[in-house]
Amino acid sequence: MAGVFVTVAGIAGFALPLADSDWGHMDGGWWVVMAIGMVLFWALVIVGLVWLVRELAGRGGGGLKLRQDPLELLDRRLAEGTISPEDYRERREILAGSSPPAAGREEP
């Protein structure tokens, strides 16, 4: 949000000297400030509408959220390198239904 204010301040710093110059038409150049203001206003309106639509679509449960299979998620994590191959094998065995033997215990 701070970036927006810096951008607006930068545009205003650029536009105000143009507005104060006497170009001999349209009230001394204030049309530049008004044009920039109009563009910023409509940009904020469009961003607000997009945000509102996305927010409402996400809360309604009707969004396009695809549920990922746990094994696919595990495969992706291994491919990204977020888990080790040993951790991958252990978790895959758990998800497949055969739990690995606990340390220090023998299987019957």
C-alpha cells in the first residue's frame, strides 16, 4: 500500500509543474492533473471490482479450487526439493496404507 502512495506522490510531483505552466489554453495546464487523477480513479475502481469479485467467488465455495491428491502433492514436494527422498518414501508408505515399522520394534 505504501508503494501506491509513493507512486501517486511521484506523479503529482511530475504533474504539478506542468499544471502551473502557462500553455495558453485550458486553464494553464491543470488538465494534466485532472487527466492523471481520472486515470488513477478508474484504475482504483477496476482494481477494487476485481478484488471484490475474487473475494466473493472464493468465499462462496463455488470457486475453481481443485483438490489435489495427497500422493500428487507429495510427488510435487519431492520434485521441488522441500522434502528429502527418505522423508518422501516414509510418507508415501504411510499414505499407501502400509506404515513403516517403528524404530526399535520388530515386526511379528
